[in-house]
Amino acid sequence: MTRIVALRCEYAQNPLGIDCEYPRFYWRLESSQRGTRQSAYQILVASSPEALAERTSLLWDSGKVHSEHSTHIAYAGPSLQSRQRVWWQVRIWDEQGQISDYSEPAWWEMGLLQRDDWRGQWMVVPEPEQAAAHFSPHLAQQSGVLAEEIERWQYIQAEFDEKARPCPMVRKEFRVGAGLKQARVYATARGLYLLSLNGQRVGDDYFRPGWTDYHQRLQYQTYDVTSLLVPGENALGVILGDGWYRGVMSWLGQRNFYGQAVQALVQLELEYSDGSREVVVSDESWKTATGALQYSDMLMGEAYDARLEQPGWNQAGFDEAHWQAVTIQPLDATLLVAQYGPGVQKVAELTPQQIRELQPGTYLVDLGQNMVGWMRLRVTGPAGTTVQLRFGEMLQSDGTLYTENLRTARATDLYTLKGGGEEVYEPHFTFHGFRYVEVTGYPGQLTNEHITGIVVQTPTPPTGSLLSSNAMLNQLVHNIEWGQRGNFLEVPTDCPQRDERLGWMGDAQIFARTATYNADVAAFFTRWLSDVADAQSPEGWLPNIVPSIIDPKAGAPAWADAGIIVPWTLYLAYGDTRLLARQYTSMTRWLEFLVEANPDGRWRKRRNGGGEGQWDFGDWLSIEAETPKDVVADAFFAHSAALLAKIARVLGREDDAMRYDKLFARIQTAFQTSHITSDGRVAGETQTGYVLALRFGLMPEALRPIAAQHLVEDIQRRGGHLSTGFVGVAHLLPALTENGRVDVAYQLLLKDTFPSWGYSIRHGATTIWERWDGWTAEKGFQTPLMNSFNHYSFGSVGEWLYRYAAGIETQEMPEAAFKQSILRPFPDPSLQRLRAVYDSIHGRIVSAWAYEESTFTWQIELPPNTTAAVYVPAAPGALINGQEAQVLREEGITFVRREENAAVYTVQAGHYQFMVSM
């Protein structure tokens, strides 16, 4: 029996408050039978579950559609209205024409689609008086850091102290009549907001409304608050924080980047059983004051004085006589958009692995894992006692907290007790990247019962898991996953701890394919790519950072190219052609911007706004190898042209595809003329130069074996070590594997001497480091000017683990998104066992192989409604399941051809095992 499961709409399960006019449907099939395939589907859409069940008054009936597609099926019924909840279900016909039961119903609800749906106005609060500053400074002179730089860091922190202000609160009481049917609140802020109703928090997300370019798009959130309301008097409360809107941004100490004053917009809509409606909106009737939250900043941390709490301020009956009235600004709803995808949420809690008392009243807490979030503190003590929490990723050689690499980010939280019993504190509008916490001023003995690590991120459901017989490799997979978890917070950031935390485009494109294996990042990246388009200049250039707050100039090679690479990556993983179409203008404008200035196919102009400079990164943070920046630039110029030709072809734009094919050929010729010698050497003779030429189709076919050998020789000259930086690392092992040297790829993967992935793991890393030499036994810490210990770029090796070691890959056309998979592992005896699981958009794919004496065993699983080209690793003459490759006969398996080191089959959905006798 075939079951229909995992119904989603716009990548979400039962999304509330969306503004997509024609949202798309997704479902998966479950079956115990091999070869199960959908041959047709029927979708029903109705305005209520009753109408859906009775099949009456349907909004849309797709009818029987002969198609295998179960993803990206767009709603095609009548236009939907603001606030409308819509119910849907689907049934399918299988490969034998048998019809399934209808799925369980699912739903989605529209947000506010028209500007005149908004009746509230912006509430502007008076600027509070300066907050009290009672933290402990911790900047220190470090070796390798100029005194001028330390002075600048101290100046930025001092300026923050001068300008820090308490977080304002606003409140409104209102009355709810009898017969309430449902209630929705629509809210946003310029700044961050925390919304409550009758003293209870609304929603489980943080840092609302999220981070976009607030000058171009501002998200609002929709919440079902029916259960929080009571008949009679009720109260709404909002706390506002600076956040990205006006808080400290980046190492430059920028403040007020998007605006000067924090503001709130709230609209509560009440619907009664008799059909009547009431609306409570943000207007001049709301009152404001400050309270315990003295300041809260993303980079600097938070100060909370519980003695200044105003109990009951967000509940009905509170005496607000001493509160001030807010002022009002008219609302222009043009920039308001519904939130797409989930907001930041708590995803885990960590118990300390060790607590040491450094000196009386000062404790060092080790959580055992470099994480992103904050600490929950439980404390009992006298009123006025202040507990200070300082956060860091590493320890000094003497066992004390290392914080110099945070630069200007203070990363310190302060809690002042009100006294009178146990108090529980968590910060409101800040987060930190850390493994260790220094706790000072705690009254009593600090134990595990008193302090807990709260891990937060933008939720991206895990989709991949990989386990092998090698403990170091398993830890590497763990570190990659935690690096992604810590840096996927609203935007794909570079690092979560220091005064940066920005959406660097190069890091994102380098890691994007790994990210799609680790987790469902479809909604996360889809929303961020809107920010990428927003950041594009009228001339067509794309920046290095999105949202763009630092470098208002054309982006660097491999960084700005994320505007093409990431959409293509999402197409491969999820088959999202609507996204490609949405981003197409942005992609073509970027490439045409380059072509106009570089008609000879060499990217020399409009790099970093037109010249060489600090923003032209090359192979960033390579180790003892300097790849010429011209090589990197020309390689990515070619790569973007090749990808855009593919994208145009997917979208049916054949004329454009041919034009970009010709552009690629022109750049390819220029690259070969400028950078490749007759004996297959690439200018600069670095590993990155070779792998880019090999992977991007720039090396002449006849020279590929020679170039691959040059690459291997460079690795051997370095004692079997890599030298690639951000740009080259993702392509290093694939280039070796594709050119017949998978043995060298495994040697690099499993090495644990410097520089290597294993070196950091051998020295305790639980996330990916920014630099290969972030810390070494010989030299200690690298310069604190740039030394993050949670930076996912070098974790892009995860793509190779899934695509090559496990062999889980998708065809590109005509069916991407693992509808037609390619299962082609590249095993090596240096690793005895490996098992990879990937929950694709169509369902679970498994590839598990093992060496046992003279037998190689490979187990695979394909989800229903998919097929795969399966390459069974087998040398000529080897037996597969006791038979010659071409005569293997088994249900669901069809022999295709024999290759030198593999037998190729077409395989239907189901579970299979191949045993190869060597």
C-alpha cells in the first residue's frame, strides 16, 4: 500500500501568514514495494476541512494529472484573500494504476496581502536615558596586534557604553467580548521585538522580525493567539531591542545603520462566532516606559537589573499612570512582506561538561561543544548582587578564558538580582559564539543545576547523517554540522562570535552544497537570495556581503558569484525552477556587468569596484600557497558563465543558453592562453589553481592527466598535505577523485598532522576553524585580528563525503532534486565502513558500504517515485551477487553497461544489496 506523507506548502508544514500568491505543494510517498512510482495525482483545495471532506464547494480540483511530479506543484485556483485559511489534500495513482487513499488534510493561511489591510501605525518611543555601565573590561594587549588597533577596539566599546540605552517597553490594554472564534496578531519592528499577551510570550522564535535590508524589505510575523486571550480585560506588551537595525554592527563599530529610533507595529484581529470582527492596533493610545533590561546588543551583550522589573506590566490591571505616551509615525506598508521560512528558535540545551573554580567567586564553565546561543542562569542571592558571564571559544595556556579574537565584541551578559528566592535569567536580544563561560560574582557554589547552554539557530531540519569506521572522520562530520548550525542564523554568516557575523557571499557559495546535504535549507536560502537581489546595484554589481553593510562596491571573484552559484545549487538539491526564474534577472545583470568591462574574457576590470585591493580575496586563507588572483577571477568568470548557460537551458531560454555557452568558450580560451602552459601547468602552480582548472572545464582534455599529476606532486612535496584556502578546498578532493586519484583524496581527508582537518580535531575542535593555523602547538593562537573557531568554509569537504565517498548525487537535467539520482561511491580500503543517509525532497536515500576480507558490500535505498543510475564498484571479472555484472538478474535492476571500474545499472525505488567478490 502506498502512503502519502510529509505534506508541505512553500517548504513549510501548515504555514501561517504567507503572502505567496500561488503557493506550491510538496509530498512524499512511502511504500514497502520495489519500483513504486506515481503515475498521476489529484489535489483538492477547499476553504474548510468540512468542505474538503465532503468534496463540495472546492476552491480548486486539479483533476487527474498524469505526472510523476510530487514537488513544486503550484496552486492554480482562484486568487486568495488576506487572512484566508485554505485546506488541501492529495491522492495518487501508482505505476499499476491503483489509486491511493487521500492524504491527511493540510492547510496554509494567507497573511495581509494588501497595503490597506494594515490599520496600525508605527509606535515611536522616547529615547530613554543612558543605561548604567557596570561591566568589567577585558581587552588586553596581544602579541601581533598594533597598539593603535587595541586603542580602536577600546574606543568602540567606550562609545557603546556612552550610547547604550535601556530597552523600551510598550503596552496596551483592551477588552475581548464573548464568543471569540479566533485571533491573529500581525507584528513587526524597526529593531527587534518580543511580544507578549497577558504576560505570556507570543511565539517560540527570537530576534523578530529577522534581518533583511530594512530599507527594501521588512518582514512581519503572524501568530495565532486565540488560546492566550480571555473574555474581558487583556493586555499586549512589547519589548524592543536595537538588534541589527540600530545596534553595533561589524568591526567598524557602526551604529544606527538602518535608523535612529526603534519602533513597533502591532495589529491584533479578533473574529467572533457571530462573524463580527474587532481590531486592536498600534496607535497613540499605547504607553511606554523602561524596566530591567538596561541594554541588549547583538555583539556587546546584555545587562539586566531585576530590581527594576515592573511586575505585571504586560498584564491587565497594571497601573500605567507613570508611563509615557508613544508618538506615532504614519505607516507605509509598501516594504512589508510576510516572513518566509522559520525564525530563530531554541534547538538544543547543553549541560556543562566541567565547572572549575578559578578563584573565589569566579568559575570557568566548559560546555564541551562550541555553540551559538546563550546561557540560562539559575541563581539565589541578595538583591543587588551582579553575576557576570563572559563568553569565549578557547582557553589560554593557563586555563583562563581566551577572548581577544572577539575583537570589539564584548560578549558579556550581566544579571543583577532582585533577591527573595530563585531567579531564572536568559538574555533577550543577544547571542554569543562560545564553548566556555567565565562566571563572576555568583553567590554560592555554581553547579550544573544552575547553568545551561541554550543553542539557537534558524531551524533547518537535519537531512543528512554520515557515519564511518574512523573516529576522526565522524568528529569531522560532527564539526561540519555544528559549524552550519551556528552560522545559519537569519543569514549564512561567516562566524558567530566576534564583531562580524555577516552574510559573506563567498563563504555561502563555497559551503552551499554541503549545507543542502546536512539540512533542509531550501526556505533559508530562498529568503536570503531575495536579500542578494535587493543588494544588487543599479549598475548590476553584487557585493561581497548580504545584507550589504560594509563594502558598497562590486564584489570579489568567488564572492559575488554566489549570486549565480547558490541558486543553481538549490536547483540541484530541490529542483526549484521558480527560484531560478525569480533570480534570473539578477544573475544575468551581474554577468553582463562583467562582460561589458571584460569583453576579452579576462576578468580584470570591475573587481573590487575596479581595482586590486583588500576586497579582492583570491584563495582566501590558503596556507603557504599564493594562487594568482587573476587565475581565481578568470576561473570563476568561466564558472558563472557555464552555470548561467545551464540555468537558461533549465528555464527554456535556449538563445540565452547558447550565448552563455559562447561566453564560456571565450573565457576558456583566454584562460588557457593566459594561465596554462603546454605541459599542463597552471600559473602559480598551486593546488587551488589546478583544481579550479580541472573542475571548471578549463584544462584542455589532453592535459588533464598531466595537470592532475602536477597536483598530486604538489601534495606530495608538502608531505601529503593540502594548501588550499576557502576557494580551493571544496574542489580539492573532487578534482583528485574525478581524475583517478581517490587514494590521495582519502589520504588528505584522514590526515591529522598540520595542516589538515584532523589536526584541529586532534587538538579538541568541535566546530570548523576559520584558519588551518588558528592554533598550533608550536605557535599557539594566530593573530586575534582574524581568528574564528567556528567558521564553516573549510567544512565544504562535507560535499565530497556525500557526493563522492558515499556517492549520493543527482542528475541535473531533465530531473534534478534526486528524482533521478546517481549513486556512484568512490570507496577506499583506508576506510573500512561508511554509511550515509540523505533525506532528499523526494525521500530517503541510503548508501552504506563496507570492506570485509575479500568482499565489498554495498547497501542502497531509493525512495518511491525515483530511479537511479547505480555504479557498482567492481573491477573487470569481479562477481556481483555471485554473478557476472551483465547477467545480474534481480527485480528492479536493469543492466546498462560495463565500465572499467564499475558496472552500471538502472535501479528502481527500494532496498538493494550488492556484494562484490574481489
